[in-house]
Amino acid sequence: MMGQKGLKESMIGLLVYVCLSAAGLTLIKIGLGRGSSLMIDKTGFLLKFNWLLIFGMCIYILSFLTSLLVMKSMNLSIYYPISAGLVYIIVCILSVAVLKEKITPVQLVGMAIIFAGIIIMNLGKGN
């Protein structure tokens, strides 16, 4: 059983992972829209990156490494649903705030259900 200190560190690590992952994905999306390309034809392929895409990829790789550390200290059945749900919610929020994308009412209901599920999972993790 994990002590209070270990649980607190794991939850902080989980939040760091979620923030890094959502930020990395958002930066990758922005970078892809700013002149990055991958073209494949019969003469070969052309790969063109910009600094924002590369920075987003680095942040996303850092999030993956962080997830490995956090996953090691948590039950996978708790870690994965919580991290995936939080990443989804934060990415949706960043999509609206940064990318000016629209969220439908159905997506809002889905995010509320995910958030409720995360809370329920945290309430029951001691069992």
C-alpha cells in the first residue's frame, strides 16, 4: 500500500504528465499548421519541420518519460483512465482557448461524464 507521501508524489507526477502531454499535443498541432510538411512521392520524401513542431514533439516525449515514472508507482487500472481522461479534457480546453476550435454540447456532456468518472475512481481507490 502506498503511503500518503507516495500518493501525493504520484498525483503530482500525474498532473505534470497531463500538462506536458496536453501542451505538447497543442504545440504539435500549431506547428503542423505553420509550414511543416511530410511529402512522399516516387523520388523520395521531403520532411520539413519548424521549431514549434520540434518543441511540441520534445514536450510530448518528455510527457511520455514522465508517464513511465508515474505509471511505475501507481496501479495501471487507476493511472490510465485518470490520465487519459484528464489529457482529453485539458486538450479540449486548450483547443478552444489557444486554437479557437469549437466544442459541441455533446462534447461538453462527454467531458462532464469523464470528469465525474475521474472523481468516482478517486473516491473508490482506497477500496
